[in-house]
Amino acid sequence: MKHPFLAALAVALAALLLHACGGGGGSSPPPSPEATLAATIRSDTRLASVRAKARQLAAGSLAAGSGYPAVFIRDLNTFLALAIEAQGPQKVREYLELFLAHQGADGNIADGIALLDGATFKGTVESDQESSLVQAVAKYVAATGDTAFLTQSVAGVPVIVRLENALNFLYSQRYAAAYGLVWGGTRADWGDVQPEDVPGVDLSDASHPAISIYDNAMLSLALADLQSLEGAIARDASAWAAKRTALRAAVRTHLWTGTQFIPHVYLEKGSPFPASFDESRIYFQGGTAVAIQAGMLEEAEVLQAFARMVRNKVDSGSASVGVSLYPAYPAGFFANTEYMGSEYFYQNGGDWPWFGARIVQQMVAHGQVAQAYQEIGPMLDRVVRDNGFYEWYTREGAPRGSAEYRGTAGEIAKAIDLLLAWAAAH
């Protein structure tokens, strides 16, 4: 007779083997939510289709889009990697060299270069051109490995020195020392139109200088990129690292309330808006997305920001989280009534996939993949429906602006790549 213990052990081992082999009529455990989401993303044909359309658009030109007969540095920065993929690095490098060759003696960088005659122009209410160029060069080097470009001379000055001079322009000409932050003209979040005059793109005696999050978040990203570029050619980047640390601290001291960024900290001239207007209610959606990318918020704050962005989408009546800001500035607050005169129009609350896709990217980066997949859906559907990458949309879903806006294509393509990479890993 078998010993009772040995008999029991044999039964237990048999049961374990049967379970491990899936026998005994039992079913396999259901797939995890992550595996189910990954399978859904992989099977979504919109992603590959829209990605292919974006690449095709980036193959055609480096102009910002149809209706823009120029290459803009703030736009090129957002589709540069896709342009290199689609048409190779040479043309991209040539335009980066052109922006550097046209750099001002004080280090400033132009907004754009006209395709027709190579003339340059600059809207001075902005303070993001210099940061955009540094970021663009970093993307170029990351995509090509061409670190030799950094030591190449452009009009007698090495590229890396010109990049340093670009950021030094912000610290010498656009720096509010009392706050430790850079300033620009008063604008609607990341926009390039001030309220005081028409068209509103240049600083003037009427301007009201102010500090806001977008310019400073862009500078933070540029400081990080400059450190990387300096390191690639064995240059000391410690001073730039210290500047970035100080910038983050200043942002959190002077702009962050604990739940959102203050729209504007006004300098000596105060606000251009009526004293009765409570601007603190306005949530700058795009600038917040860039600040998240720059690491300016803690993780709990990031998740709270995502929830607020989705709520702003719903409350504004917009189709996607690309709504530029919420609530909108009241009608008539901007002298440029053609573009900024109405609520939820253009930069004053229009729905911009150029920034909505950046929010989606950050959702993926912070592990909120299901939310990211949900929020990119309306953007994908509009590309398919309209057979193009429009600049922005009204609350009613009508496409506006350039129908071939490469910034939209570049940012949506990056969001798609992040979602597909996550799905492939799960």
C-alpha cells in the first residue's frame, strides 16, 4: 500500500501538471487590460494610414504648409525628424545653416526664410525662435548622428557657438532678472499675436511685456538639448545645466499655482486687458503640454493636468484636447479682429492638433496610454475625413487654416509612433 502522504503528493503534482498544460477543461486566464489595449492599437488601421499620409506630406517641402511660402523655425522644429525620414537630411541641414547664417549680431534668430527670395523676417512678440532652433539642431543630430555639424563654421562662427549665442540672446534681451524668467509680448498662450495692435506680431510702444509658461518651457527644452549637444563634442555644459535648474525653480515659484499656470505675469506696464477681467481663469493648454514635456511638473500634477485638459475639451465644446486655451478671451480683446476677434477662433480657443498631439505624446510618456489612444481618435478621424492635416478646427469641427500644415503632420506622426511602440512592447 502506498503511503498516504505520497499518494496525496502524487495527486497534487498531477493537478499542477494538468493546470500548467491547460488541461482538465479549464480556460486560460483572460488577457490583461494592457494586452487588450495593445492589441486594439495594433489593429487600428487609422494609425498606419495617417502616419503614411504624414510622411508623404513631409516629403514635399519644408514650408510650414499650404499658404505659407516660407520655412518657419518654430514649425520646422515640430516636423524635422519626419522631414529627414521622408526626404533625407541634406535639405534640412541646408535650412538650419541658413537660419544660423542669418543670426543677428545679438544672437537672435529669425522666424522664417521666404522660399521665393531667401529673405528673413521675425515677429518680435515671440520669444521661442531661439529655443526652437536649438531644439531643431538637436533633433537633426539625433536623427543623423552628424555631430560634425556642431563644429562646422557658419559665416566664421562654429554652429555650437551660434547656438550658445541664440540662448544668450534670451538671457540678455528677454530676461526678467527679478523673476529669473524670459518675457515676450502678451499673447494667447503659445500664439504670436498681441492684443494691442494689428497685425500684432511686433513689439511696439503699445506692447505690454509679460512672462508666460510657453516661452520658458521651450527654453527649458532648449537648455536640455544644448547640454546634450555640448556633451556630444566634449564641451563643458555645466553652466547650461545650472540655468535649467534655476529656470524650473523660477517657473514653479512665479507661474505655477499648484493647479495651473498663471496666464501672464505682467512687468512694469501691467495688463492690456480691463481691470474687471479675471484672466486667472484661463488655462493655457498648449504651454502646459510643453511644460510637462520639459519636466516642470511633478507626477501627480501631470495627471491632474491631463484631467483638466480633457475637461476643458468637453466644457469648450471642442472635439479634441487640442483646444488652445479655455475659457477664451472675450470677443474684442484683440485688435486683430480678423484672427483673434472671436471666441474659440484661431489661437483664441481654436482646436489645434499641432498641440493636441503633443498632449497625447505626454500621456503616453506618463503611462496614460488608454487615455492617449482615446484622445488621438478625433484627430485621426479628421485627417481621414478631410484627407489632410489642417492647421486648426472650430468648435463645430470645421477645418481652418492651411490644409497641408506640416506641424500637425509631424506631431501626430510622433504621437502615433509612441502609441505603436508601446503596443509592440505589450
